[in-house]
Amino acid sequence: MKKYLLLLSLFCAGKTMAQSKEWLTGVPDTSFNINKDYRQNLKTYPFIKIAPDSVTAAVKEQRNLVYCQLGDRQLHIDAFTPVKKSKPTPAIIMVHGGGWRSGNHTQHIPLAQHLAALGYASFTVEYRLSTEALYPAGVNDIKSAIQWMHANAKKFNIDTNKIAILGFSAGGQLAALVGMTSGLNKFDALNFNKPHSSAVQAVIDIDGTLSFVSPDAWETQNQQTVAPSAWWMGYKRTERLDLWEEASPLSYAERNKLPFLFLNSSVERMHAGRDVFKTMMDKKGVYTQIINFKDTPHTFCLYRPWFDDVVKDIDVFLAKVFK
């Protein structure tokens, strides 16, 4: 059946099926933002506090740097680096969530600040969302941002053999996809930061799906529902199965050699493909760690009391894999 659906999808694609442009509104979507999410979660978790933007003397901040320019469109990145001079440091590029359509790169500034204070050069990246550009534009953007990091390694004192990509929610899916396609050229589509590498050496996936097509994927179980992932892909889940597979990080698991850390909430639908991936990596001897945060909302990583444990878990993981 799967083979039949793939052949049918490819046949339709070769005929008339193009990405739908109706979801490209050109208007920023603000439906996901921390203040709105906080008010909603406060009803169930009255003890939570938003992790604040906290400038410290130990961290040098450079916000809204331009890492790529596409015509008149500038793509921005924030840099948070340890002030203390040392040998080149490990680096982390952070990809925000928001259903591939909303959110922005300031979402993880508190996390970047705290990790920079621990000695990691940390970067929060802007990428084109689905109101502006469809798949694979956002993937291309993040790859270009990593190339920019490689190009500016001396400026930011980065050890380019120790770069991790971290993402939350939709950003987790993107981080996993970018990580597992390290070494492939298919998503290195932008010329702005070539010929520098887009390779990373570790992945931290915070509640981001690994698959749109596995049996446990929300999209598989709700194929008739047009939702944020479809707005990003430009196709309904019943169309172009080949592209839905291509955008699923799990499709590249056989070639993966990167260590993975999964930080997960209690929202099970966000973990599609994770357990299959873990089993595959265990058989290959690729270090993969899963940490579950019990009784937490999807956005747990943005709030205290969980935020501090997220920082600690990331630090412990990176210290282990980058030793």
C-alpha cells in the first residue's frame, strides 16, 4: 500500500500538482507567542514563570546580525558568546517553534544567554515561515545560517567540530532534519554563505516530531485535516507523500551518526518516530538520550521551574558528546 501511494503521489506530482500558494499570506502570523501561551498554561500550571531575557556581564550579545540576504529580504541571527577568552568553544544554533508559521528567533534568547554563560557560543536564528515561503525554504535558511557560523568561526571563537543544533517543536523537527542531512547537498540551496560547510555534530530535539508519515504521526492519523504542517509543506497530507517523507527526519535515520538528545513534554503526539529512531540508533551504537519531563505542557522549556533543568540537561549532554 505504501509503495502504491508513493507511485500515485509521484504520478500526480508529474502532472498538475504544485505546492498550494493559498497559504502564503505574506502577513506575519502572531498566533503563537509566549505571553498568550503563558496565559493559557497558567490555568493548569499556576506556578510557572516565563524564563526572562537576562543580560549578564559574562556574555557578549550581538542581536539582529544578518546572516543571509535574499534580494531585499534579510535573515537575522542573534549571537551570545562567552566574554572570558579561551580556546575555541562549542557552539549551539537554536531554531524556534511555532508550527513552521509563527514564533520568532527571540523565543530562545533566555536559553542562549544561560548556555553562553556556561561556555557555549549560542545563536538564535530567524528562518522564513510558511506565510512567506514553503518547504524547503526554512531548511535552506538554517543550513545557510550554519554555513555563516563556519565562515565566522574565528570572529565568534567557534570550534567548528563541535556545533550542535537545537530546536523546539517545529524547530525540533527542523533541527533533526538539518542534523540528519549533514553531509548531503540537497538542502544547501542558498548561495549566500557558500562554499562553507553546513555540518553539525550533535542534535537537541525539544518536543519536535521525527516523522509526518509513520503510524504514530499526527499527520498520518489526521490525513484529511489541513493543519500547520500542510501550510508549510504546501500540500495536504493526502498529496505528495514523497515530499512528506523527504521532510521527515526519520527518513534519514539509516545514515545518521550524530548523537541526539530528546527533551520531551508529556504531550505524546509530539514524539512521533522517536522510539523507532532510538531503537535504530541503539543497534548502531549511536548515542541517543531521551529525557521526559512528566506532567508538563508542550512549551515546558520556556518556563520555570523546568527551564533550569533544560539548561542543565543540555550542558551535561554536550559535555559528554563534545568531551
